[in-house]
Amino acid sequence: MQPANYKKSLNSRKVAERRARPAWCNLKVMRAYYELAEQCRTVGVNIQVDHIVPLRGKAVCGLDCEDNYQLLLASVNSSKNNDYA
């Protein structure tokens, strides 16, 4: 992906996350997921925070909240392709 396209895609994702974040979400718990994933990466385990129900899925769109988070290996997360089954 070209740098300009990557930046545009990243910005588009951030906007989608903000729109999908309900007022009642627990930001502390959400941050904890990202901190744990970062700690795993520092010891060589490539973990990512995944939205169980994709924010921009084909059939359904999920929320950006702690109840829709899970930690997955990056290889598993990338194979999901915004699918929800």
C-alpha cells in the first residue's frame, strides 16, 4: 500500500472507530487491552486487539467497546477479513 493510501486508510479507520464508540464504553478497560497487546509484542508475541464483530463488516457492524474486543495473534486476526460468523 502506498504511504498516502495507508494514511488515508488509517484515518478512515479512526473515524469509523469514533463513530462506533458508545458513550457508555469503559475506556480504561479498552486501553488495558491495547496495553496488554503491546506488552505481548515486547516479548515477541505478535498480538493484536480485534473487534469480534467488525466495525465495518459486510453483513453487520459492531461497536468499538470493550465487550467487542478480543486479543488474537496477528496472523489469525488478518485472516478474518472483516468477517463475522
